Amino acid sequence: MSPPGIRILVIEDDLLSQAILKDALEQDGYSVELAGNGREALGLCQQEHFPIIITDWEMPEMDGLEFCRAMRAMPSEHYSFGSSAKYVQA
């Protein structure tokens, strides 16, 4: 079981994959925020801290690699852990 209040940002452009990840993570007790691409996610990360970030690799506007580079370049007092997966299996 996850500690209460742990927020996870899921960056995924595929709506089915978003739903699968969100459902699985919330069943484990996490609070999940969704973003449809890296640019949207970067905006969210500028507003609040997500200790765990799961990102797709291939997305429109800003892909996972570009997001990771932009995230690392942002000044921050916090550490975030990111993961990227090409496929999600239910």
C-alpha cells in the first residue's frame, strides 16, 4: 500500500492507456494527475511537485524525451522519479 498523499503524474496521449494506468494506481492508493503530452505535463510540474512521474515516450507536441530534458533543466528543491514505458498491458 502506498503512503497516503503520494501524487503521481501520468503523461500519456492514449486515452485507454491513461484509464488503465489511472485505475491501477488509484487502486493502490495513489492520487493520479493526467497529462496528454509533455508540454501539458511541464505546465503542471511548474505549478506543483509530483514525486513520481510516468511518461509515454512518443507523444504529440512534446515527447517523453523532450519532457525529461525540460524537467531536468527546471530549477527545483524537489526530486522526482520518472519512468517511461512504450507499452502498457492490462
